Amino acid sequence: MVNKHTGKPFTPQSNKVLTFRNDIRAEWGDPQPVTTPVSVFIIFRFPHPKSHYFPQTKARAAYEVLRPEWVDEWFMAKMPDVDKLCRAVLDALTDYAVHDDRQVVELVARKVWAEPDDRVGRTDITIQVAEGS
């Protein structure tokens, strides 16, 4: 598609992305953007698929291989891509938590499976003023 004002091509956002952004903004509350450099830490917690509740399946064995012994959480090595999730979060935080997402000088993110009894999942976001700023 082409932007009718600028003539530049763009990809329209899916309803899922827009809903995700709106949910983040709703949880954030009143916009109070900071203007200093910030560090952002994000944990995306996804609900387990039904296949995880049957230990005898091949899928369960595959996830056990991806889980290092020193990690309490299972890494979620499936779609969606972590960079796209981060982009959606940073776009949602623009004008709410930060003035512009260019202020993010450090970004740490991980995708994990939620606790087995958590059937919805959640996203944990922590924003701190960057050290040395």
C-alpha cells in the first residue's frame, strides 16, 4: 500500500498488533513521557499450547531440550519474532512512557512460556533511566 499523503509505501498494521499496543497503553495509564535516555527490559510470557500438557509427546521433549538447566523459565522459540514484539511495545510506549523510542539506549527482551496455570500470558515491562545519563 502507499501512503496517500507522502506517497511512500507502508505495511498496514494487523488488528492483533493494534490491540496489543492499545492494551499496553491502557495498562500504562496516564501518559507521562520522560525525555532522558532509558533502558527497557521486557519479558513476553506466552500461554502453553495444549501439547505441553502431555509429557509423552515429541513436542514436550523438544522444549525440554531448549530449556537450559540454569533457567527457571522455558524459552519460547516460536513465532512471533522477539524483535517485532519489541517494536510493538516501543511504539506503544512512545508518547506514554518515553517521548520517542529513539531514547531507548538499552533493550533486553526474552520470550518465555508462562506458568502452566497461566492460560492467558502477559508482558512485563520495566523502564529505567539509563545509567550515566
